[in-house]
Amino acid sequence: MVKEYDLVILGGGTGGYVSAIRAAQAGLTTAIVEKEKLGGTCLHKGCIPTKALLRSAEVFRTVKEAAVFGIETENTSLQFTHVQKRKEKIVQTLYNGVQSLMKKGKIDIYSGVGRLLGPSIFSPMAGTISVEMNDGTDNIMLVPKQVIIATGSRPKTLPGFEVDEEWILSSNEALQLKKVPSSVIIVGGGVIGIEWASMLADFGANVTIIEYADRVIPTEDEDVSAEMARLLTKRGIRIMTGAKVCSDTVEKQQGVIRVEVEMKNGLQLVEAEKMLVSVGRAANIEHIGLENTEIIVENGCIQVNDRMQTNESHIYAIGDVIGGLQLAHVASYEGITAVEHIAGGDIHPIDYTTVPKCIYSSPEAASVGLTEQEARKKGFQVKTGKFPFQAIGKALVFGENDGFVKIVADEKTNDLLGVHIIGPNATELISEAALARVLDAAAWEVGTMIHPHPTLSEAIGEAALLVDGKAIHM
């Protein structure tokens, strides 16, 4: 069977299904090919389930510390099976919503494995998609005018630390834990590793983070990285930086996994009940027929222009497969950009320095724009303002007054170069800073905006004023 479409999307994750919705709105006949479930990693193995677990962890910690707020609680206990059921219910609710959106947009869904074909009897151009369905027993050919590749990514592995689902886990397997392990080694102190460390520690596990770089969350501002390490250590999480796990020393016996860690001062033995490997994600570019096209792949990622076009101008790629910021909201916006170009509309190439990045640990952290270190390397003369939450009334009321807001500005123009937040509700507060970056605001403009009192957002206004030494409460 052969079916023709204006647009076929390989992958039904966040970037894929958002692209499909926008395409349907533009009047394009649209189909999605997805081998698993609509919603992809974000909905089923990433953003949503992990944040559901993090929320349960946060509530559990709050209840245990309720006496600070004058509330006595007794016999507080964790029912982890209920935590998992709540997570699954949230995922299912959102999954049902995505399916409804597909029906509303009259978007066809093909459940199977799609592969790009080269020029053939179906089309003189590469891009016809062969879809194997029902375990390969059925096949259909989709002939689109345009294609978007949105096949996402998967957790990377380390040689010698391959996932076995018993001792060594990736974030995928960790989501299916039946109980909280007594202790966990987390290899990788990036965003995912920090979130899992925070969550498992709140649930009662002894956590050790092993990070190869000289600091955790090494892509964030150095001040934020140092504060995150300080606060996680304060909560009892062991952090080893400048550390390398030695694969030839792994032992698995009697319910314990042991590994030697190479440090600057020698080898250290670390052991735990489980190991979580969190060392980034790899683009899913294998077995989708790229070899049948002229698409360029570099460093494991598909190369695109600012309109999301590959070297084959009618084939676009978005999301994790193109590298860059591997974030759900970025994939969605890239998908919208691609569809707007396909539909002949005006497009606004993405300025990735305006994209907010979030870490949902405790404490939360979020940022937009350049770090102080990046700004200096780019040749900017910078001035900064760093305002602590401990000077904000709402933070004291909230019961979380650790952390700060840091603003990096251009000394010559006053323009905001970056905003970095670590502390309560950082992931919500960052949107104000992101809007300021989009509007190319100056620090003094953010500072003179009247922030309501008492709110956590006052810290942003104070930090902006502090850039020029004019903060009120410091």
C-alpha cells in the first residue's frame, strides 16, 4: 500500500507531535511514524515521570521537616508503590491528551519502524518512508512532499558499565524501580544525575555522585555549580569530582556493586546497592535510512541550517538528533520553525541564548544566556550582580532561603548576557529572565520593573539593581 502526504514525521515525541499539530493547523496532510508511544522520551521516560517522582520526593522531605513550620507529624513513611502509581497516572493522563490532539488534528499515526528510502519508483527524490508494522508482517510506503526527522535520543553508556537492569541502570530502568535502593552510585554529575541524586536522597538512599569534570553541572555558571555542590553535600550526598570510574575493577556480589574510582590523590573504593549511569544522551540516527540520502552527520548528529533543513532541502531534522540543547521545549520550537518554513510562513531563527534551561533538583537551578565564564571568553567586559535569597522575605516564609540570583551584564551596553538562579522555584522564575533576554533588555530595565512584595521574584530585581551597586536590601 502507498499513501501520499504533505508531511511525514519520523518520531512522535514532543518535537514530533508538536510539529504535527502545527502542520495540521497550516492545512498540511500529516502523518507520524512512531515505533513506541506518542510523547516519546519526555512523556514516558524523561521530563514528566522524573518530575512526578521529584515532586513526591519534595513532599516527603517537607512532611518530615514539617516541625519547622510548627506542624507535628508522626509515623511519616514512604509508600513507594503509591509514588510509582501516581507517576503512571500522570503519564497516562497526558498520553491520552496527546492522542486526543492527534484525532482533533486528523493526523494519521503509523505504529511501526520507519526508514527513509533513496530515489525510487515512488519518488525521484530521497524521502519515501517504508514503515514496518506488526513486527514486520505488514509494510506500507508513505510518500511525503516533506519529511521531519524527530527520532530523539537514548541514554549513553560507558564501556564496562553496560546496563544490566539489576546492578547497573540508566535513567530508563531507574524509573521502573520497585523500591528505593539503600544506596546508589551515580556516574555523571550533569543535569540528569543531579536530579536523580536529589530525588533518591530525599527518598532515603545514600547517594554518591562520581563526576569526571572538576565540578558538577559543568555547563552551568561556576557559582551555581559550587552552590549546588555545597547544598547537596549539606544534605548528605557524597560528591566526587575530577573522578574516573575504573571499568576493570567492577565487582557485583552479595547485593553490592563495587568499583574503584581514580582520583588525583589515588584510588578509592566505592560501593552501593545500585549504580545509575548518567553520562548524557546519544542521538537515534541508526537504522532510519540516512545512508540512502545526502544528509550530513557529524559527531553523531544530523546537520541542519537555521530553518532546520538538512542537506536534502525537503528533509528537516529537529530535537535531540541535531545535538545542541537536548530539551523538550527546544525540540518543540525547532519543529514549529521547520513547519513554518514548509508552510511558507515567516520564521524567526532560534537564538539558543534565549532558551531557558532548568534543573528540577532540590535546590532547583535555572539559567538563560551566557555564564560569566562564557561571556569573558567571548570578549565581553562584564559586570555582575549576585543577590541571595536569604535577604528575600518570601524565601524565609517559604522555608527555603539558600541560593541566589546572579545576573551577568555587558559593562559597555548594560545588556543582559545571562541570568542564573539557584534556589526556590528557580525553574518558574527563569521565564522572566528569558523574556528579558528575548527583548534585549538592559539590567537597569529589569531592576526598575516593580516586582510585587513579598515574592521570590524580588531577588531578580535586586540582582539587576546590584549590577550597578543599587540593590536596596543588600
